[in-house]
Amino acid sequence: MNQTTTSYFQSLPTDELAKDLLGRTLTYQSPQGLVGGLIVETESYMGPTDFAAHSYNNRRTNSNEGLYKVGGSIYIYAQRQYFFFDIATQEAGNPEGILIRAIEPTIGLDIMNQNRKMHGFELTNGPAKMMQAFGIKDKSENLKHLDDSQFKIDLTKRKIPQEIIATPRIGVKQQDEFWANAPFRFIVDGNPYVSRIKKAEIDLQNFGWN
DNA sequence: AGATGGATCGTCT
DNA sequence: GACGATCCATCTG
């Protein structure tokens, strides 16, 4: 494993990392070919104190083991018939992580369109939609480190968002006042691939980039 | 454009 | 046996 990836995913608080990932390129080397795009939406999950986190209260099971691994490790989980892609952050044993919720597709569009029923801005504008587009049908990449995986994030370059907006996370139970409303979802403002974005808020000129 | 409900299955109680 | 860090078709306005 490559130390630079690991140290990057420990170099900042997890919410700061979630912001820093916006504009970076995520790729997946699928059997069908290379697919990927620019990260436009992330959510940070802040560990044992975070009511919304799978690792809340240090909950640890076979399925969420990925969160406990060193920063840069992959945590894939299944919910309903769908798969979700997380990256563990911080040191091993500290179960914080980032959910990648949406990308602006830039690589392997034809492959992703084959894998998805919906097209256009619906191609990758949600966490499970992205995984469908990638053609993920199992958890074989779960628990791997990014550097030893078919998934990669290019940390050498970044497209700079015009503006990053922080909002409450999507789909978390309104159990705890603070954690349910804490602004730990980060989006590239105006990008059409952001999930649940209103049509009127889309920036068709620049897609929210500088 | 926004709200509602069914689908569907791995995972935990 | 019940529940989601969801998706999508199908309403309504």
C-alpha cells in the first residue's frame, strides 16, 4: 500500500477530507473497462459519537469492519438491493469514513449507460446509482486499500468547485437533533449530478466548476 | 416539480 | 422478522 494515499486520508478531520474530495476523480477498473468521474457529492460520518454512522457507539460487525481499517481503505456495504461506496479515514481503529454519493461521469460513459436504466443526469446522481453505473454486483472490493483495489482516487489533481455547500445528510433518522441536522453533506453547488438537486439550481454553464 | 409507496435483500435482533 | 446512509414509477398539482 502506498503511504501517500494513507497519509492523505489521515491528514485532515473527516469532514474536511469530504470537502477536499470534491472535484477529484474516482475511477473503477471494471471487467467491462475503465469507468469514473469527478466527485461532486460526499458525506462524512464522524465515528462512534455520530448517531448516523454505522459505527455509532463503536458498533462493530462483520459487515462494517471496513470502517475500522486505516484511512484509504474501502468500505462497501449493501442495503436493500443496492451497494454503497465508502472510504475509511483516520488511523486504524478509528471508525470514521466518507460516503461518495455522486459523480459527474467523465470516463466510460458508454459502459455506464449500458449498466443503468436511467440516463442523462440520472446516470450517477446517487450513491447506489453510481455503483450500478460501475457495474458493481458484489462486495469483492470491500476491505481492500485503495492502492490495492480496482478503485482509485487521483490525488495529484483536482477540479476546483466554484462553491461548496454543506447540508444535513440524506436519509438519516431524525433521532438525534444535532447529528440529524449537522451539515456533513458536501456538494459542488449547481452541479447537475448532485442528488436531489432542484432543476432551478443547476448551473448548466459551468456545472459549478471554476 | 414535489410527494408517495412498492420493490427487494443482506444483515442484525 | 424487521429494517434501512435507495431507486424509480406513478400519482397529483
